[in-house]
Amino acid sequence: MKTMLMKASMLAVLFSGISFTNAQENSMRAYLAPEKYSRGIFEDPKVDAPEYDGVKVSVGGDFALQFQGLKHSTEGTLPAGVTLIPLGKDVNLPEANLDLNAYLSTGVKMHLRTYLSARHHNEAWVKGGYIQIDNLDFISKGFMSNIMKYARVRVGMDDLNYGDAHFRRSDGAYTINNPFVENNIMDSFTTQPYAEFYGFYQNFIGMVGASNGKMNQTVVNTATSNINPSIYAKIGFDKQIDSDLRLRLTGSVIKTSGLTTNGQLFGDDRTGSRYYYVLLTSADQAASAAKNSSFGTDNPSTGRFNPGFKDMTAFQINPFIKYRGFEFFGTIERASGNKVLTVAGVPTKRDSDGAYNQFAGDLLYRFGSKEQFYIGGKYNTVSGKDFDAMPTRKVDRWNIDAGWFLTKNILAKAEYVNQKYDNSLGWGTYTASTNTWNPNTALYGGNFKGFMLEATIGF
């Protein structure tokens, strides 16, 4: 009984502390996590830091739940006895994030995110975090203040600031700033150790960063696991022209190196896509059962496409225009590199490189006294090939969405989606002995369509 009382007392102290920190004024909360309080946030604004009078900790969270009503079909020639798995209409796995944000010194903050529940890992996993330095007063008052009023340093193990699309994507349960249910088909997102150096001048922003190119860390160098850094950069212009019009345009580039790292810029999401089980077959389900593993965690990225290039160069251009209630966001992206072969256990370059192009554009109209409602559409297409001898392949997606912010922290979405894979043999398998491609895959002429409902809370 005494032990139970002690535990209850500790919990009471903990939750009273959380209540206290959550009761801080909005200015501190907004400084620590501005994405929860404003739409159209990309990089953290370079603003005057709040006065420091001791460590402040803010506890936040995100919750997301979808109701899925999709159907799928294929023109592929599936093996005998293999069929597409039957899809019904039901609720997907509820997702949750836990965010910790701390104010550690004047202009110094820390962010940490943990996935409490996600499609890919339905147990708790730390996503990562960073420390952001906008002021060097912790060294001495006013130290390098003439430089730091334009500069920022961010160091962590978190998603790289490559492109702008990652600011509007769903990250586990954090989906309140994504007006759509799912992310881009070629979803640029990876969590790696990095250091980023920023410059802000008037309405211009510049950034250079470096990463070791790995999500899973090891200091061991082998033929299949070498240390090969990535270098990336961004430059952009962002201005509120007048009360009605805002313009933003950025360009980003990333250069990875080596054949054993950096192949997952478009495949490192540890949460999974929103379109569950589309174009998966009974063979996929049987393979999961044979491994005594979860069908969902084995196939977390349905509806997305990862080119998986090594020794890669990628760039992304993002225009953002908001005029009164109208809002446009676009992505122009190209990724090129080598689809590495493994020969006798050793990564080996193919004779030729490949490339994929991605174009995405969404147009929204926000309305209501607080722009609490929106309707909009999005088109996303990806095309290219892994190497010269491979057929070109293409996938297209259309979305029509509507949303309602019940409060600034609660969003309900409704979506119709239609995604189509073309009839390219590149979706099939290659038989080297006969030099032929076979359309024995569900993605050959694959299609899924239907409606999605999503509710999300972020605080």
C-alpha cells in the first residue's frame, strides 16, 4: 500500500508539472513549437528570443485516426493462387506522438519527438530531435550578437532540411499542417545525424548542412557499411508582400556519396503511409506470416515510391503562394543516382545511372472568419527508370480534400484519392537469362481509389 501511495504521489507531481508547463504563456509555447500554432510555417522564424529566467519545458502531443474506404485492382499477371488481398472499410491503427520542447538558455531550444504508435512501428520509438541555437549569450552576454542576429545553428539526429515538402507532410500523428491525408508519392524524409548552418537576411534564407548519411548508426567500416557523408543546401526568398499576398520560393540540393549509405532519402519514414495495404497480395501476407511478423509493419509504404539510389544527387524546388484565402504549394524534384547491385555480398555499381522526376501541386481555398474551412485538390506524378536498359515507368495520383479546423488544435479531413500505375513492364521483374521483363506484379497497371477520413489533434 505504501508503495502504491508513493507511485501515486510521484504521478501527481509529474502531471502537476506538465499542467504547469502547458499553462505557460502562448509566446513561449509558440517559440518552442510554432508549427502547432500557425499554418504556413516552414523554418522557424528568426525572431527575438524570450528572456531566459530558467529552464522551461513544454510537453505536447499529436493524435491521428483514419477511416479508410479504398478499393484496388491490377492488370498484372499474378502467380497462380495469388490474389490481391480483400479491402474493406474500417478504422486504421490510431497513431500518437509525444513531443518534448525545452528552453535551455536565451535563444537555445531543444526538441524531441517520440512515436508512441505508428503503422511501421506500433510500439514506442524515438524519432529524434535537435538543439537549435539562435543566440550565444550562454558563452557571454552579447557574444557575437551582430552575427547571431542573422545566423542560426541546428545540430541533431532528425529530419534533414532538404526541400520544403517535409514541412507539410504528415509525420506519424503530426498531420495538422498537412491539408491532405498522405504525403508525396516520392516522400523526401530521412532522419540522420546532422549539423545545419543558417543565414537570414531581410526576406532571404540560406542553409548548408552535412550528415553522415545513416539512419542506423555504427562506427564499423566494412565492404557493406562505409562512412560516406552527405552535403546539402537550401536558398530561398519568403516575403509577406502585403496583408493579402505572401510569396515563398526555395531551392534545395543534396549530394550523397558511396554505395553503402544514403539510399533511403525517400524511404526512411518509420511511421508508414496512410493508404493501408493497397496493391498488396496474398503472397505478401503469407510472407509476413512465415516470418511470424506483422503484415502492416512488413509493408509500411504502400502508395509511395522509393527510387533507392546510392551515390545520388537530388534537387527540389518549392513555390508557395498565398493570396487571401487561396494557397498554392508545389514540388519540382529530380533524383538521379545508381541502383546498386550486390555481387558476392559487396555493393557494386551498375553500368548506368537512373533518374526519377516528381511534380506535385496543390491548390487550396481557405474560408470562414478564421479560415477554419478549406477545400482543395492535388496532383502528383512520378516517372523515370532505375537504369538505361529499364523501361520508363510512371505513377499518378489525384486528391480532392476538404477540411475543418474545429479549433486551432483539432482538424477533420475528408478525401477522395485515385492513384494509377501505368502499364510499364518496369513495374514487373527482370529475368536476366532471357533478357525479358514480366508483368507479374500487382503494380503493373495497378490502381487504388476511394475515400479517406482523418481526424487529428495537435497541441
